[in-house]
Amino acid sequence: MSCNGAGELPTDYGLRDCPDCGGSGSLPSRAVLTDWRCRDLEQRLHDEPALPRQDALWLLAELQRARTALNAVIGLAHDIQDDAQLAFRIRMEASRAIGLYEQTDPHPPG
């Protein structure tokens, strides 16, 4: 993060909101960051038709992550027979694929 948690960056014209965190002092979730990057890429593609290599590689990684999660969802969906726990696992797998929730360690050390 550019602002080191302060939410603002000094410029020659005074302080401005950090472009990474939007002035909040903490980074948004992966889902929000992915949405922002997709919008930026879409806008850039309207301006110049060539996609930089690093952006293409990022898009491919996102596609692979989504396909892996969807394959897992398909496999889990075959096993549902009025099983609430399995339905929960399906929701969590799909949520993980799109980065809807930040993951935390359920068993932190200490």
C-alpha cells in the first residue's frame, strides 16, 4: 500500500487520497481490487487495443482460479441430497472463487 495505512499521500499540491486504498487506510477486499483492475483494463482497451503482457497474465490467472472453483462447485453439487453442510461448502467455494470474503485462519497460533 502506498500510504502505509495513513490513507493520504503528500504531493506538490498538498495531501491527496491514496490510490491503493481510496483514502481509507486499509486495502479493500480482493473482490473489490479485482473489480477495479477489470474496469481499468476495460478502459485501457478502449484507448489502446494492445493488452500488456502482465495484464494478460493476470487475466489468465483469474480465469484459471474461477474455472478451478467452478469445477469444484460442479463436483460438490453432484453430492447434494438435502445436506445443509454441503450446501454451505458450495457457497464457501464460490465465495472464495470471487473473493467475496477475506479468508482468516480459523485456528490462529497461540
